[in-house]
Amino acid sequence: MSEPCMKMSKQRVTADDKKIINNDRTVDCNQLVPIKYKWAWNFYLDGCANHWMPQEVSMQRDIEQWKNPDGFTDAERHVIKRTFGFFATAETLVGNNLVLAVYKIIDNPEARQYLLRQAFEEAIHVHAFQYIVQSLSLDEGEMFNMYREVEAIYNKDEYAMSCTDGILDPDLDTRSTEGLQKFIKNLVGFYGITEGIFFYSGFVTMLSFGRQNRLPGTCEQIQYILRDESIHMNFGLQLINAIIDENPQVWTQAFKDEIVEFIRNAVELEHKYAEECLPDGILGLNTDLLKEYIQYIADRRFERLRLPKQYGSDNPFPWMSEIIDLKKEKNFFETRVTEYQTGGALEW
């Protein structure tokens, strides 16, 4: 594993001295400037510009709609609860992986600056689902234990975590090809699969309710989470490519094939999850459309990792692209005009 970089050096650091991982002891991970990886710093700035907090969003209409016995069919309530049950703990898994594994190994200060921001955002997302569950008076024990009790959710979470144990090994050597490949696979598992694939069935399902102005407060928060996750995923995939560019020996054909199979298996798990959540069609959604969408976004992840597309599926939900557009000022569901760059909220 990368050595801690807390020892001080008297040698002046230049941008050219920096690497994304496995820096020499002469490079101080505490020294942000001079910045070498401006893309990492820009991701940090984008995250700060999109700051939000769950309690800023009114849940009154959601509560009224959810308490109405005729407001949702049984199938709709089932898929909504499954979505909350998956997200409630998946965000924590991502946050723990960042803090316990990724942050320790990535020793570039500008990349770490974004990782700190991302970890905070994962905490906000956990907060958001606690706020939603509490507002709708859902069974908190059921929602936050669903990842233990619903096989399709457990399998997704277990799959993402399967590549973490190896990089928590104190003897892991990321300067070796095998060690660095283990770390890259972990990054693919969380950035490419968990945040890049596993979250998207839930996003498209919940935001379909939002398009009908149902559960508007919940869907507003889901929209913000989607925008955050889009930045997380893009940062992570660029991080992976930067590591590979600086360590091309790890990107062997055998390892590429392993990553392709890793992602393809994740797509199958997401298909099974879609079948469990959505046994019957609702809101113009069905399992076939969700599977097509999952394959479409998986191909996008393959392309970003400079791997060949595997499915060739079209996007059955083009409206999702509008929601991810970070430059839109008005909330997609027309509940309120959203100003992301907020400040001065503290009272002393």
C-alpha cells in the first residue's frame, strides 16, 4: 500500500514532480499548489457549486400524496420502497470505501481534495434518504435493513464490496502490477458499477414519478443526487484513466478482459434487480426498457474506460439526459427555481 506522506521534505515541489498515485517521499501530499491535475480541482469546484441539503426541500406534498390510499398502486409502492431500500445503505458503502480505502491509496493532493468533497456528499445522500423515509413515516427498520433481506439488493452490494477486501490488506503493494490492478478494479467497482450502473434503475424509476409531479420533494432530492453522482462517476473514470496512463503496464489484455467481464456481470445483477423491483409495468416503464437502459449506460462506461462497447443498445429514456445537465437553473419538476451556489446559511 502507498506509504503515508506525512513526513516533511525541504525540497521544493513542482507540478512535474507529482503523480496521481505512488508519489515519491519528496512529494508532499499536504501541498495542493502547484496543481498538476487541473481536472481534479475542477471536479472539486463543480461539487462545491452544486451544494444542497435535504432539509431545504419541502416534503409536504409528498406526505399528502403518500398518505392518500388511492395515491399509488401496490406495484408503485413496491418499486418506491425497493429504491429507497437500496439507496439507503448503498451511499454508505460508497462513502466507507472512499474513506477507508481510496483516500489512503490516492496520495495526490488535488485528487484528495475532491475525494473529501465526495465523501461529504455521500453523507448528504444518506441524510437525504433518512429524511425521506422519516418524512413519509416509512418503517425505518425495513428500509435500512433491506440490503440484508432482499436478495437482489444484497447481491448488488456484495458485488461492489467484493473488490474492497483486497485493497484493505495492509500488505497491498500498489507499486506492483498485481496490487495496482486490484486497486483499479476497486475503483471500477465503485465508480463505474455502483455509481455508474447500479444507481441508474432507481434514478430512472423515481424520476418517472417526478415527471408526473408525484413525490415532488423526493424526486427533487433524487435529481440532486443524480447530478452529484454524475460528477462522482466522471471523476472516478478519469482517475482510473490517469492511473493507467501513468502505469500502462497494468492495462494488459487479460486485465481488460477481466474488467469487461466484471462490468457485464454487474449488468446482469442490475437486470435481476429490475425484475424484482418492477415485476409489472408502471408509468410506461417495464423490465425490458430498464434492461435496455442499463445496457445503454453500461456501454457509456465501457467507452469512458476505453474499452469496446458490449451491447449497442439505444437510450429509451432521452429525457434523463436533460436532468443530468448541471447548467439548468430551473428545477426539472418545476417545483421551484434552484440556486445551487448558496451561502450564508449559518446563524451564529
